[in-house]
Amino acid sequence: MSGTPIILENLIDELSRLPGIGRRSARRIAFHILHKPPDDARALAKALNDFVDNVRFCSICGAISETDPCGICKDNSRQKRMICVVEEISDLLAIEASGSYCGVYHVLGGVLDPLSGIGPDELNLDSLVARVGEGGVEEVILATNPTAEGDTTAMFIARLVARFGVEVTRIARGLPVGGDLEFADKSTLARAIENRVPQK
Amino acid sequence: MSGTPIILENLIDELSRLPGIGRRSARRIAFHILHKPPDDARALAKALNDFVDNVRFCSICGAISETDPCGICKDNSRQKRMICVVEEISDLLAIEASGSYCGVYHVLGGVLDPLSGIGPDELNLDSLVARVGEGGVEEVILATNPTAEGDTTAMFIARLVARFGVEVTRIARGLPVGGDLEFADKSTLARAIENRVPQK
């Protein structure tokens, strides 16, 4: 097509590499950019470059940060005696967004999944054991996803840190707040009944 | 949230300004970028900057191009005696992609839409009249969308160029190729019957 400028084709190509964006959406985005002030596109380009140039992984917990250690590990107001173990950084951010946790984190970078070739060595486990072994930790909260892999990984970690005599807890499973009992799946309902707590 | 680095928040903010991308998709894209080589994100940033820095509008037809006149207007193998009038650059690209047209284009930059305050002055019409008036043009093909606004705009242009005595045609309406008669809407079916052509 002599009609499509290379700069437009390039932009569409690059945009369509992003997850959830096909060539049609990419084209739509490109034309949106064309009709907006160029500084909007420049701001996005700068945000992309700033992100990949400056993103670091915290050497303590494995979270992303601009600094090492990360803001949470450096923060003296956070309780260092509680470590919340999550699969991914996005899980950490979700818990932070809930504002319900004042301890520190440990990001595994995945879950045990033998079928996909992910064993203990592929996860950020050695540093977790080292952190717990150093002392000062009283509780390890296992906040992996409530899936088969997440449960397996939680059990694995529980056994791994058992020798340090710390308390090991698992986040609660039950009905989501605002959820509907009628439409809950069987395992969630079973868990909700099994893990019932005294009504206050 | 002390847990979310500003560079990540910025990237999510900028991504979620794009059409069809909410904060959830933006976050997903950001984490995708995090797990890919940084050069992928840099390539996208470069494509964005290259696009807004180098995109030009052709002074003849209004298409986007890296050059002025654009590749199509400069191309001596294209028939200058046919001008295909389209609403948007994306329509031009769609026709180019079909490989079914060897003439030149004229991009209106919209359609007449009095309710949205878009009258003839808001469209790229003066330059179309000037092009046709210069002579050498034998046919004006009206390829605005088959919508109420597109039809109105087509009629308006037909009257506008009538004085030059050029042939004015409208792209055909009918059943889409591969379409199903049973599921076609009434107006499309009516058009398909009205505009029937001899079976070859």
C-alpha cells in the first residue's frame, strides 16, 4: 500500500504487540493520536521510557520500585514482623490499594506449576527463607491466589518456613463482599461454611 | 499507596487515556511491559514520537504522509482523472488495502453534521472544488459512509461540483460479500434489489 505511511504502519505494529490490542484497535488508537495534540503521544512515549529505564526490583521483597530497597521495605512505619507472600507484583498493588495491610511483602514471581516447568527454583523462595531465617519475623501470611497452584505453593512455603517456628497463615476464602450466595460456586460456599467465624 | 512507584502510575495514567483502554487494561499492559525486554517499550515510544514528529497532511488531498504531496498524489502511475472522496484517512487506507482503486483521493476530514455544528466550512471542501475546477478530473467518486450524514454529504458535494460537468458517482450499496440475505437489514436489501446489475 503506497497510501500507508511507514510511520503509521510502525506505530500500528508496535501498538498491536501489546496484550489485548489487535490491529484494529491499534489503528483506532493511532488515529486517535493523530487527532490529539502531539504532546499527548510524547507524554506516553516518555512514560514508557521512564518506566523501563527506571524500574527496579527490590532486592529484599522483589517488588518493583524506583529505589532499592523499595518504598515499603524502607518505610519504618511498616511492620517488619509480618511478611505477606504474593504471587505477583500486581497482587501486592491490589492489597496496597485495599489499605488493609501494614506489614511488608514478598513477591514470588509466580506459583509452583510443574506442568509449565515452574518448580521452587524458578520462584523467589531462597530470599524468603533467608528473610524469615534472619529473625524478627513473627508471621508469614500466604496470599497466593485461591487456585490449585496457589494452594500448592502456599502449602509448600508453609512447610519450608515451618522450621523457624513462625506463625503461618493463609488469607481467608469465602463469599466476596457484596456477592450473592445463590450464585456462589460450590467450593466457595463450602469454604465459607467451613471457615465461619463468630458473629460479632 | 506507597507501594505503587510513580513511574508505574504515570505509565498506567498515560495508557488509560488511549481509546478503549481502561485502568485495568492499562495496568495489564504495564505488567506485560515489565516482563518483556525494555527495548520493546522503547520501540513503541520511538514509534509514537516518530509518528507525531513526522506526520504531515498532504496539501493536495488531505491524507497523512511523511511527505507533501503524499505518496499517492506524487505517484505518476495513479490516475489523476479520478478523485475518490472519503470522510477520513482511515477510509482511504481501507480502500488502499482492498487494492481496487488506481485513482487519487480527497479526504474531507468528516461529514456534514449540523447537529454537531459541522457545516461545509469545517470540511476540506474548498480544495476539492479547486482541484476539480483546475480541470483534468473526469470523475468524482463519492465514497462517504452509507449513513444519513454520509449520504447528505455526498449529495452536497455532487451539487457543488456539478457546474464543472464531471461525472459524479456514489459507491455501491448492497449485500456485503459473504453476507447472509436472511440477516441483512431492510434498507440494505432494498438497496441491493434496487441497484441490481445484469448477471454476467
